[in-house]
Amino acid sequence: MEKTVLITGCSSGFGRALCNEFKDRGYFVIATARNVMKLADVKADLKIELDVSDERSIRNSMKLILSEVTGIDILINNAGYSVRSAVEEIEIDKLKNMMDVNVFGTIRMMQAVLPVMRKHGGGRIYNIGSISGRMTGIANGGYCSSKYAIEAITEAARYETKDMGIEICVIEPGAMDTDFFGTLARNSDGKMKDPDSCYRKIYERDLNFRSRQAKSDVQICAKRLLQINEDKKLKVRYTIGVSWIYRVFTIMPDGLKEWAVRRFN
Ligand SMILES: NC(=O)c1ccc[n+]([C@@H]2O[C@H](COP(=O)([O-])OP(=O)(O)OC[C@H]3O[C@@H](n4cnc5c(N)ncnc54)[C@H](OP(=O)(O)O)[C@@H]3O)[C@@H](O)[C@H]2O)c1
């Protein structure tokens, strides 16, 4: 019987690519987005409005989904975005909103879907973290902290649900060619282009780095997640589209890492 996959944040980027790949491989795909109109050309069996920062929206969408399907085999918590700046200059409201999507949105979705999975004897949850959940970049403390949180939430929930036939893991992509960097620029560049900021030099380096940063093809990254889903047992974490240099960063001793981040980031 075809397996059902529910994906958040499908209006663009990785979410959209995942819908298309899962659909092509014969899954029953439930694509969700804050604005369902943005799902017009996404391949999916069900297209549902869902804002992960809004509990009522999650309740309503779950009602709709469960009137159409009996169970959910796979949940992919993909919705997320980034706001950048030095810690001293982080706008708390912007940080709260980002945490509400990246962290609390992931928890809310797990709370909504885990009972359904338990009722059907199991399931899989992929929480989309980031390589930024394993290494902290300059001017990126806010976003990195949200992705470090995903690591902890994933591990805890994994241990808690292991005996229920549920497998949970974190997917850690490197830079992917999506709308992510456009959203990041819209959220952050006002502050990062402030000529009076005492972090101006750091921001200039970040803006310059971002403009030349290599980014993976998102469709290839989506295919990789499908491959992972074929594993009999899921590992705790998988990197996707991460260059060797960033993998090395994650295992460096702190002193060397500090030197390397300040030198190359
Ligand atoms: N691209 C990268 O370099 C990269 C690297 C590592 C990890 N990631 C992670 O990968 C995931 C997908 O990002 P992406 O690269 O595909 O970026 P993207 O193209 O900007 O997609 C982000 C998606 O999240 C959705 N979203 C934002 N707020 C939402 C909310 N409140 N409720 C539901 N959906 C919401 C957006 O929908 P709207 O259209 O409604 O805004 C959009 O569909 C994110 O978790 C991101 O942190 C990305």
C-alpha cells in the first residue's frame, strides 16, 4: 500500500522538491503551506493550508488531513528560515518569530502527528535541521541556536518513542539553492548594511561570503532524503549536500574551530 508523507513549508525550496520527489516515487503526498495558492504547481495528492506557528491552523489542517487519510507514515518538518545579525544586535521580536517557526513549529507538528503514528503502530519523522545546528557561524547565532535546538528535540523525542515503532532523525543540509538566502536577506540586510554598526566589518564579510557561497541543487538533496528513507533503520542524523570542509569544522577541537571560523567565515 502506498505510504503517506506529510511535509511542511512546501511553497518553495526543499519542501517543494521533496513533494515532487516523493510523488514521483509513488507516495501519497500531503503538501502544506501558509498560502495554499503557492502550491499550484507542486506535485501532491492533498494540498492543505498550514502555518506551523499557529496552533489553530495545525488543528484545522490535521482535521482535514485525517478526514482524507487513515494514517501518516512520514512527517517532514521542513518549514524554517533564517535571520542574521551579531548577537548584540538581534531584534528580539524577529528572533522570537523565527524560533516560533523553526523550533516551536517543529514541536507543534510532532505533538499533532505522534498520536496518529502511535495509533497506527509507527512512523518516521524527519526534522530538517542544518549543518548550522552542528557549527556556529559569525553573525548567525540566532538561526544556529534554532537548529541546535532541533538536534536536542530530535534526540530526546527519538529516545522517548523508540519503543513505539517510531523513528525520528535530523537531516542536516548544507547550503542549498532555494529561496532561503532571499528570505534571509530580506530579514537581515537592513541591519547588516547599517554603516554605523560596530559589527560593520563582520557584516560586510558575511554579505560577501553569501554572494559567492557554493549551494547544492535542492532536487539532488531531496533525492538523497528519499534514499535515506530506504534505510532499514534510521541513524540519529544525516548530512545532505555538506562540503567536506564543513564536516571537518564539526569535529574540530574548540580552539582550532575558533581560529578557522574567524579566519574563513
Ligand atoms: N537553503 C539552505 O541553504 C538551507 C540549509 C540548511 C537548512 N535549511 C533548512 O531547510 C528548510 C527549508 O528551507 P529552504 O532552503 O527550502 O528555504 P525556502 O525556499 O525559503 O523555504 C522555506 C519554507 O518555509 C516556509 N515557512 C516559513 N514560515 C512558515 C510558517 N510559519 N508555517 C509554514 N511554513 C512556513 C516558507 O513558506 P512561505 O512561502 O509561506 O514563506 C517556505 O515554504 C528550512 O528549515 C531551513 O532552515 C536550508
